[in-house]
Amino acid sequence: MRKKFTLKFKDDYGLNSLWIGLFVDILGFYIVIPFLPTFIEVFNTTPFVIGLLLATNAVFTLFFAPIWGRLSDKVGRKPILIISQTGTFTAFLLLAFSNSVFMLFLARMVDGIFGGNFPMVKAIISDKVPPKERGLQMTNIGVCHVLAGLVGPGVGGFLSVLRLLGPEYPVFTVGMGSAGLSLITIFITIFFVEESWPRERRIKFMKKEKVNLKLRTNEDAMYLLTQYSFHTFSFTIYISTLTIYLGIVLNLDVIGISILLTISGISRTIVRFTLFKPTLRVMGEKNMTRMGLLVVFITFFLIGFVHDILGFTILMLLVSYGISCSRGLLISKITQTVSPKEMGKINGYTTTLDSLAQIFGPIIGSFILTVSEPYWWGVLMGVLALIAFLMVFKKITPYHTKVELNEE
């Protein structure tokens, strides 16, 4: 029994505190999500302005995530992660005291400027976890999103009942609740998350490194970043405009949409904790990625042609399975093409691509659903997913292999 416990502990790579902190951080965001429609009435604005409000965070993250990533390569991950989390805490405080649309935008801008949480989490995973296990751990980022998405709206609903300040601060309780959660993540990081890229390791690696590939001249890294861009754009168009499709095409109300999204989230979590490891063990990382991308392509292409709830639910479950089997593995593969001293930078770039997708994905998806037949929504996502799938067959040489070949 003792031997089994030891092996299980080693499999965690000391990342449990990181997962708890990430979950709590994402939970703070999901608490606010249910209140977005009420912002239209409370702040006397329009749905378009709320859409711009959501995009504002992604715009600033687009520019600042690579900067935080490069800084972490020079000074370590933990200080940058703490700075980023402090920025998120400040943004939620601004949200709590927001009494105008300007204050809402300011809060989202601050959160975007300090948007280094995700690249730092991915960089820490890349530092601590060997390539063969990295895809499994990267998938946990998506699991944290799903779990927070299941819990957050309920917590937000509970907080909405409390009115600690007057109507001039309509989201004070929710903002303070999210800020409190963000403060918890800071303490978790300070006291429990270990530095994965300490100074002695940085100096040691700089001295012994014999292969120096600049990211812009690293053809394998740029190729995989291009592949990931097609994948994340198709996925973001789907996830950001899914509720619009469910309302327009399937005529579902809020309760129906919530039930379907909950089913999708639960299924993705079940896949991660039941089917993911056995599938990875049997198929291997390469074949599992191919299979996952193929499933995503087929289901995206078909989903726009299915107009009954049962068929759509089945396709949603298949999408969840395909995403679970491919997204984390794609990020893992990207990190394997660069030197350890560029982990922060490369993960900053994947976050930048996600931010671009979060800016343009909802605009493109909603535009298609507004001006054309719904099936073009699925066709577009399917074409983007097909490109990502076809690109998976190119042979990629990991960085450590290049180092070994150079030493020979």
C-alpha cells in the first residue's frame, strides 16, 4: 500500500497546489458570467458594448501575455505568477466598485494587462513534467475550466442575493467575492507553489546549452503554432457562439441551454478522469492527437446540419471527447520544440493565439449565424478543424532530440 501511495504522489509532480490555485482563479471569473446580461439594463448599455467588454480583456492579454512569458524565462515563474494574480485581484476590486461602463472597461483592461496566469501555469507544467506526461497535465487546465464553469454560476447566483451596498454599486458583492477568491490564489501561490525555473537552473542550463534555436527561426515551433491557431479558432467559434446557436436553431430557453452546457461539461470531466489515460496508454500521444482532431473535424462539420436536441447532444459529447483528446496534447507538443529557457515565451504565444480567437471568434460566429444559414457555422468550424487535422501528419523533431543529434 505504501509503495502505491508513493507512486501516485510522484505522478502529481507537485502540481496539486497549482491546480487548486488555477481552479479558484477561474472560479472568480465564472461567478461574474451570469451577470453579463444584467449589465445591459443596470448600466443602460447595449449587447454590442457588452461584447466589446468581453473582448477588451482578450485584446490586452494578446499583447501582454508574451511579455510576461519572456520575463518569466529571465526571473522565474513564481514572481510573474504572483504579479499576474495580484493584477486579477485588483481588477475584481475595480469591478466591485464599478458604477459606470467606464469602470467595467477599466477592470477588464487591468485584468488583460496582467493576463499572465495561463502562460505561467503552462510554463510551470512544462518545467516540471517530462514530455511523455506533459499532455496529460496540460489537459487539466481544461478540466479546471469545466469544473469552475459548473460551480461558478451557482455561487454567483447566491452572491447576487446579498446586497451589501446600495444600487449605485450593483455588482459589489459579486466583485468582492471574486476578489476574495483571487486573494486566496495569491496566498496559495506564495506559500505552496514551488519555483519551477529557479536562478541556479537558469544559469546552469545557459552554460551547458549547445543548441540555440531562436523561436522565429524554429520551423517546427512555428509550424505547430500555426496548427494550434486553426484548432483554437475553430474551438473558440464553437464555444463562444454555441448558446446563440442553441437559442436560434433549437429554440431552447435559458434552462434548456444550461442543462445542455452542464451535460457537456460533465462529460468532458468524465472523459479526462476515465477514458483519457487508457486511451493515451493504448494509442500513444501521436495517434490520440490525430484521433481527437479527426473527431473534432467530423462533429464540427455535422453539427450545423443537426436540428434535433438528441442528435445535437450526441455531437456535443463527441466534441467534448475530441477536444479532451487533442487540445492539451497539442500544447504539450508545442512546448517540446523549444529550449527550457523559452518555455515562458512559447506558452505566452499560445495564450496570445487563444486571445486572438477570443476576440474574433465570437464576432465571426455570431455574424454567420445572423446573415446566413446555420449550417455554414458548422462548415466554417469544420474547415478550420480539418486544416489542423491535416497538419498533424508532419514529422516534428523535439528539441531534446536536436540537442542529442548536435552532441553526436
